[in-house]
Amino acid sequence: MTFSIDTIDPTDLPESGTTYTHGTAVSGAQRLVFVSGQPPWSLDGPLPADFEDQCRLAWRNIERVLTAAGLGLRNLAKVTTFLSDRQYREANARVRDEILGDHRPALTVIIADIYSEEWLLEIEGIAVA
């Protein structure tokens, strides 16, 4: 069965822009996959110091979980990103756009005290199939 993830951008709200949508509606899905918060950790080596490298690594971890579930990034209907500092907002958006391209899941970004002081972010998601 085919599923669709449709964007919801009401005209009586400010424009969401091109990188996210106010909401998503999922039709025809038979399965939900909840991806736990993925920090920028790796079996391959040390934690990168640079935010953008940490961000790419966290996204790679999201993709690995989705791949293990037989899915991909285009299956994401909702993404929540936790940033350790608001200074990373623009870099986060830049890397997210690089990774997701034209796919626009519902999105929340929260400035939070991250579990490990070394982690500059953590990303979680909900995917549909």
C-alpha cells in the first residue's frame, strides 16, 4: 500500500517558509517508527568538535535507524531537534536542508540542556510506512 505525507500550511498563519511545514497529514500508512533521540556518536571515532559535523553525524544516525527499519529519510513525518545553544539555529537549518532536500516534515527545534555536555544537539523523529 502507498502512503503520502502531505504538508499543512494554513493561510491564516504566518508562512512556514521552505524548510519546514506547520503540520503534516499522513494517509495510507500502516506502520509508525519512532526514532529515539540520536546524538552525534559513532563507533568510527571521536566526537567531532564542530557543530555542523556533529549535526551531520546525528542525521546519519537517524538514517541508520530508519534503514534498519526498512525506511529512509523521506518517511519522516515529524522531527524534533534539541540544540544545546541557540547560536546553532542557522547551522542546524543549513545542515537539515542539505540532508532533507525538498522533504518538509513537521519540525520542532528546542534549546535544551543536552544529556552530555560534549553533544551540541540531539535529533529524534517519527517516520511512517
